[in-house]
Amino acid sequence: MFATVAGLYQLERAGYMGRTLLDWECRYRDAVARTGRFNPPDERLVFLGIDSTSVSISELDLKTLYSEVAPGSTEFHALELMAAGWPWSREVHALLAERLLQAGARAVVFDLIFPKPAPGDDAFQLAIAGAGGRIIVGSNFVSEMIGPAQQAWTLTLPSTHIIPDAEPQNPAIGYVNFWPDSDGVVRSVQYRATLEQMQGGVDPATTSPDVPASLALRAAEIAGPVNLAEPFRPRPIRFSGPPGTYTAIPVYQTFVPLYWDRNFASGKFFRDKIVVIGPAGNWAHDEHATPLGQMPGPELQLNAINALLHHAFLYEAPLSVGYCLMALSAAAAWFLAVFLEKIWLRAGAFFLVGATYLAGVKLAYDYADTVVLALTPLLTFGVSGLGSFIYDYTRETLEKLRLRRTLEAYVSEEVVRDVLDNPVSYLRALGGSRAHVALLMTDVRDFTTISEQMDSTNLVGQLNEYLSAMVEDIFHVRGSVDKFIGDAILAVWGHLNSSGPAQDTARAVEAFFRMRSSLRRLNSYWQSRAMPTFTVGCGINFGEVIFGNVGSSRKMQPTVIGDPVNVVARLEGLTKDYGRELLIGEAAAELLQESYTLQFVDRVEMQGKTRPLDIYSVVGTGAESGDPSRDAYLAVYSRAQAAYRAGSFADAVPLFQNCVDHLPEDKLASIYVARCLALMKNPPSGEWSGVHVATHK
């Protein structure tokens, strides 16, 4: 990014491209100049403006507005000459200069060009000759196109009628030119120049007074010695303030006794002053674009003089420093992008660093008199930062896409959205985390027998049809498919996003009922095509598991492990022993009390376990209204279980038989009848606990 911005900036400087970067850099520099520190105006500098009032005096004004001016006086004569119209007789300039010098002015500087003979030259020549070098008039470098992209320069000097020895090196002559930057704005002053330099030659090595000097340099030299190294180099100046800082005093007031006495203290105001005389106002169209706005030429001369008197120049940092700043900006952006991962923190840091840099640019301008590149380093910094944000966004988007593809194989779209809203938590969990989850496992009964009887292609097609329907039902209730184990399915609720233990467990039960309904539809469809039907057993459990990415370095899979997983698998295996499609562990049963009507099935000691586990089945939802037949059955069944667990097998047999008679298809009651008869025939040794020991997993 540094190379890109630096390359574009260099191409613009070389003129091979537009000026976008250069113009914005200049605009910001001008904004700093407008809000930065000014060079206070020297009290010795005065702007005497040739304004619209001064050039529009008429004969009528002499008789009315200025009637107090005595006819025959010098003042009246000057006003009378002014009333003759612009351009004035040069005798007016002579009378004005003499009046100011007599008042004690140190120098009178005319920001005017007098290239041709005109009325009043004799008087003006005498005034200049008698001023002892304290009157300065303007010369002007003028260019003329002599061919395609070719310019010829000339230096227009004052007429020899006012300065007989009008030569460029004459100390009474100074050029009035200001050369703007490439965007047309004057920011610098060149205090010496030669025609050779204007034609594209090298800067003269001499600082001899024989070389043409600017009007500002001539005026400052009258005020005192000037020590200016490299006067041929344009020097950025610190301005005294916005246009109007040097208030233009109308010229005509110097010839009106009322103003002379009241405003100028009978001329004492001009004592030791450097008075610059020139056009003021829009009538003369003598204005220059500056960082502070359109400024009259004479006021710009005063700023140039003031900068020279107080050495208020600005140092432009070399281009190499600018490129170093761009490189440092790119490095700073890289540093922030690498070490600040949080987007909001990084954005705040980018804003703070950018603002700090701009503040540093202004401080360098105000207190170190140094102008450094501002926007190009900031652009490098900002674009590099934007690049880091785009990179992170792209990487995050691709990561989310990869994560979505992974998750969509296991969980519902709603869960995918929840996980993608907070991927950090999910990725952290993959490293290994504990979670309380609801687990569901289903298995197709006698699948081995079915697989031996079917063609492999048809078997795989039917199995995929079954698994697809089951997964949709699991996803419908925000479940996640942890894995397929052949024809078995392990589903989980609560490890990625939990709605609470009770809600997660209730969703697992709801998933079972949906799966059962879907399987019934599938079986009807398969029967119509003479295909074998499936029956399933299902176990549901709740407990604490470990969730993480498990596997080898070459293949890993997010999964849950722990004792609750083993228990749910054994619950599923016990369903065929108890004639139930669904068996629920005791932890899950406690969470389902308000959602479903449960039936106690047995207290079982599973293989590999030392603590017996109460298992249940679902016989209705909590929202269902009471079923008298079901309630009567459950009441008898409950009494039968109480007798069985108390060891009263003889009392339990008729109660369980009653349940069989009430619900002949209920295999569970028949199992207990057979078990009680067996226990009556072979009573248990020792104390009866009511625990049934499972003989298989």
C-alpha cells in the first residue's frame, strides 16, 4: 500500500497524472495555515490603499466634501489632480511620497508599475531623486508564449522619465511578482530572481545586490540589514493573518487636513513606517489566491516584508521524509491490524492514531515552522487499515462459510445462525468444554437381518431416505446431529446454544415424536413398494458431557463424549426389552415433569455401572386433558410397582395382570407378571432392592 500511494504521488508530481493527491495535500496545508499560528504584523508596516473612493473624487467633491481644503495648497492641488481621473498624474504620487517622507516615513513603496512616460513624470523623478533611496517603485517579470510550450520572459522596468538609470539592480526598483504553486495559490515568496532563472536556467550562485530583487526585499533592506541565504529559492512564509489584517487606509485621506490631523496625528502616525501604496478593493482586480483567501497585491507585499523582517519562513520537509512517513504509516497500520483483533478497538486505534498524526502536523507547523506531508501518509495509513478490515472481513466471511458448511451437516439452520453470530465461542468450545446437554439416540432394530436380505444399492438408498427424514425432524426442533453410527443417530441439544435444560430435553422428546410420525409415513410408502419396513428404539438422557474436536491430526470431528452418552446408548438398547419405543433416563425425566406424563419403567443396573438408574417412558403430554382410561391404568400400574419394589410379588402379580387385561398390547406389564412369577418361584437372596440387572449393553 505504501508503494502504491507513494508511486501515485510521485507520478502526480511529475505531471504524468492528475492532481488529486497534490490538490488535497495543498488544501489541508492551507487549512492548517488558516487555523495555525500567524506571524503578528509589524507595527512599522502600513497599507495605503488606492481604493474606489480615492479614484472617484470629482470636482464636485472638492467643492462639497473637501471644501475645507484651502485652494492653492499642496493638498488641494493633489486632490485636484486626483479629480482629473485615474490613472492619476504621477505628480500625485510625488506629492504623496513627499508628504509621507516629510512626516518621517522610513520608506515609501509603490506596488505599481510605471513602464511608459506619463504626465507628472518630472515631479515624480524629482521626488525619487530627492528621497535618498527611500522611495521604491515596481518592476514586473512578464512572460510571452513564443511557441508550443515555450515562454519568453522579459523584465518590465519603470520609465526612464522617472528613474533615468532604470536598471534591474537599481535599489529603487523591485519586482512585484509572486509566483503561485501549481494549484494557483501563492504560498511562497522568491526575494531574488533573474531572467535566466525564469527561462529555466539554474539558480544563480551569487547574492550580489546587482541581481534583481523583489519589492519586499528592497523595502526590508531600508529597514535594516537583511541576512537571507539562498534568496533565489522560493520560501514558504507564515502569513500575518487573513485578508484585511493590514487595513487599507484610503490615499485621499492623506490630503484632507481633517483626516491628516485626526487620524494620522498631523503625520506622526507615519514616523518610521514602511508605507506600501497600491490598489485596494475589487476595482483594480489586483488580488492573489493565498491559503487565507483572495488577498490584495499590496497586502501580500506587506506579508512578504513582515516575513523577511521577522524571518518567519516555513521549512518544507524533503520528499524523502514524506516517503518515510508513508512507510511508517503503513507499518503502524500493520502493527494495529496484527495486535488488535477486536474490530471496534482497532477502528478506535486507527482513528486515534490518525487524529494524533494530524495534530502532530499542525504542531510542527505552529512550533517547528515545518510543513510535512499530511494526507498522503494518512491515506497510506487509512487505506492500509481499510485493507486490514477488508482482509479480516473476507477471512471471517470465508471462515463463516466454511463453518456454515460444516455445521449444516449437523445442525439446523437456526442453530447455524446462532453459532455464526458468535463464532468465537463455538471455536473456543471446539478446544474442549463442558456442557449440560439433552441426548437422543435412535437405532433401527434388526437392521443386520434387513441388510442381509437386501441389495446393497437399495439398502443404502432406503437408509439414506430414512436418515434424511430423521435429520430434518431433529433440525426442526433446533437439534444437532452429533454422528451417525451405521443406522444409529446421536442427536444433541444445548452444546452449541441452549434454551435451558428443561426446554432442551423437551425438544429432544418432541423430535422423537416427529421422527416416529415420519417413520410411519415412510413405512407406508415402503410397504407400497414391497420394501422392508423399519422399527426403531430411542433413548433420551440429560447430563454433563465434554464437547470438542476429537480425532487425529488428519481427521477430526466435533462430538460429545462422557457418561451420559454411554447411558443414552444403553437406554436405546433396553427399549426392545421393555416393549417401549422410547426410554428416558431419570435426569431427563425430572426435567420433563411439567411437559409430559411419564410412566416409571424400571430401576436398572446397567452393565459397567454400580449405581442403578430409574428409567421412564412417555405416555402423554402435560397439555393433554385427563384420559380416564389412561389414568386408571396408571393408577393400577403405580400400585403394582409399589408392591413389586416392596418385594410383595404375590400382591403385584394380579395388579400387573389387571394392567395387561386393561391394555393387552402393553408388553411392559406382561414382563412384570413373568418377572414376579419367577421371583416367587426363586425368591431373591438377601435384601430385595427392586433393581433389575441388565444382562446386555
